[in-house]
Amino acid sequence: MNITLDGHTALVTGANGGLGSHFARTLAKAGARVALAARRVETLREVEQEIRDAGGECHSVALDVTRRESVAQAFEQATAALGPVTVVVNNAGIAVTKPLLEHTEDDWNRVIEVNLTGAWRVAQEAARHMVKHGRGGSIVNIASILGLRVCAQVPGYAASKAAVIHLTKAMALELARHRIRVNALAPGYVETSMNRELFATEAGQALIKRIPQRRIGDPGELDAALLLLASDAGSYATGTVLVVDGGQLVNTL
């Protein structure tokens, strides 16, 4: 199967992060024009140049998922530069890691505001945009296996990702008549520059031993799942959660 995004414009939030920048490169390689979005545009310059050097078309926009006006402006700017957005990868997210009893109201609120309410803002704005241009499209919410099975010390993150999964299904139900598909990609542990040192530690190695494949994933191992959900190859898939985790969710308790 030749999965292509030729003729599509994709917007990726959190495109300055390890997974976000990888998703942007993957979409560009598949033929999409890519709008790179993050709070600070200057953090996007490296991946923007990389995509252009490889022959891709991209444009960077400022997008703060905690501000409704910023989200709306980002879609306007992306459309002006690249054309109507037909694919959105809703990737921006944060985590606060500490024991539950040490979590503050601010810790909880920051995570929920970005991971859940921010994802809602972006997905709703994307849907409004897609209804307006009439072409339909695909929204891929980046969830996590922690939205399906929890671990300690990240209560806000786990709760937010579980809510994103249910939000995905609720949006898919209402938006299907507009030819808008909404799905979630739920990665397990995937190596990035941010967590590489953790997984080299004794604690990190213990986590890896809990994965049936006895290894963490490479970002490239998410590519097929992402492209299936984003492209017309997945045209009959909506409201689904696609897990890519090396079998971690099916491990014994």
C-alpha cells in the first residue's frame, strides 16, 4: 500500500518536541504541506529547515494551546501560507512527575489545561475549519497508553490522556457527517532526546523489562500508525484508539 498525503496540508502542534518534530517530518515525507506549530516560533527553525532541505513545503506558526485566540490565528496563518488544513496532529502535551500527595493544584491545572483543554481547543478549531472549507479531514489526537492503564506519580497526565481518548470518540461521533475523522494514537514508551537518559538508568531499565518486547520503541515505529490515521488509507476508521507499545498493555499484572 502506498500511503500518500499529496494535496493535503497538515498542522502539527508541539512540533518543536521529540515526537512532534518527528511527526512533522513523517507527514512531509508522505507529501503533505506541513504547518509547524509551537508557542515559540524560533524553536521550530531547525525542523523547518530540515523539511525544506529535503524538498518539503512547510511554514511555522505560533500556537499556544492555552489561548483560544492563538489557536484560531494559527489556523488562519497556516491556511494563508499553505492552503486549507485537512490533517491535524494534536500533539502538544506536558507532564508533572511527582508523588500524588505532593501534587499541587497548580501542577494539576497546568497539565489538564495543556493536555486536555488545549487538545479540545485545537480539535474544535480544526473541526470548524474543516467544516468551513468543506473538504473534511482527519484529526489525530496523541494520547498515551497511560490513558488506558496507569502508572504512579503522573496522575494529571494519566487523567488527561484518558479524557483525550473519550473526547476523541465523542468528536468522532458528531463529526462523521462532516467527513471529518477523529482518532487517537496511543504510544507506549518511545525513545526521544528527552527520555534517553532516563531509560539508561537502573529505573529505566526496570521499566523496559516490563515491556513484552523487552525494548522501548523508536519514533519511526509510530510512522505507519500515524499515516494510516492521517491519510485517506484510513478513510473508514474513526473513533478508534491505535496502540503502539511493544505489547505493554497486554503484559500480566
